[in-house]
Amino acid sequence: MPRGSLETHLFGCGSAVEPLPWDIRLKILIGAARGLAFLQTLKRLDICRGFKASNILLDGSFNSKISDFSYAELASPESSVPDEYDDEGYFALDDQLPVKNDVYCFGVVLVEMLTGSRASKRLWQRGSVGWVEPYLADRRKLTNIMDSKLKGKYPPEAALGIAHLALNCLGVYPKTRPSMKEVLKTLECINASNEKPLGASN
């Protein structure tokens, strides 16, 4: 994948790292959501559980491909994650609804896409989203955490929509989180709104 991973573009540094404009970020999110939604339609659940920005590889046109299933397993809903991975703090484990683990992790990626910063280890742990919640819920506060590399060029309503989606994905109770199909539909609706980024030329 010639453009490497989403992780490189969001958190890398140096002249070789290409900042991602808003429309490309949204395209990447939609592609990743579509991939996870497809995986969750399989009869035997392909549970990523460690899904993060480094798992999203990008081709020359910034199309997303989900990769690195070393943490994943073809499993039944009753399957458990090995302790060696659970200790890393990169999982939001809910044994009764394992497919909602990916939804939670996708919510973390949404936050990282908005902020351009790595989520803290606390955010990766279930129920530890208190610090970011006020920023995601409030339009004015959201501007304080948006990625500076965007230079203010993003559609405010679309950014708020993604922030609210992230909050839903990060819900403490698994049953309240949306399905990946619902996540995908929301992202596609935001993309279809055609709202122009602030500062964009006509």
C-alpha cells in the first residue's frame, strides 16, 4: 500500500508526511467503516478488537484497506481475547457483545482523526472517555481540539456530526453503541451533505 498507514499520516512528522485534508479523512473513515461492517456480516465473526489507525492501510488514491489481523481471530461471540493483548489497554472488552468492541475502537479512531493526536491509553479503555466528552458534545469546545494541520479548513457541521458519532461509538454500555452499518450510514450521510470546508475556495 503505497501511502502506508493512517497512523503515519496522522502522527508522523517530517517532510515525507503528507497532511490529510478533510475530504480525504472522511473518505478514509468511510472505507474503514465499510470494511468493518462487511467483516461483521460473516457467520463467524472476524473480530479485530485491536483496531486502530495503524490497521488502516492506504493505496495511492487513499482508499482504505483493513490490515494486521495478528490480534484478530475467527471466533464465536463467546470467544475471549488472549491476556497478553488485554494487558496492553488497547481493547474495550465486552464479552457479551464482542462486535461492539470494534465499534468502540472505531470511535477512538474518529477522535484521533478529528484531533490529529494519539488518543491516550485511558481513552482506549472502556468507560474512560470523560476528558474528551465535553469537547465532542459542544460545537464551540470542539474547535479547541481539532487538528491544527487542517488549518481551520473543515466543515463545522460535518466535524460536529463526526464528534457526536464518536461519542455514540464510545458509549460505556455496549448495547447503546451503533452497529458498524449504522456508523457507515452516518458517515455517508455526512459526506453527502456537501458542506464546504471553512476557508475553502469556491
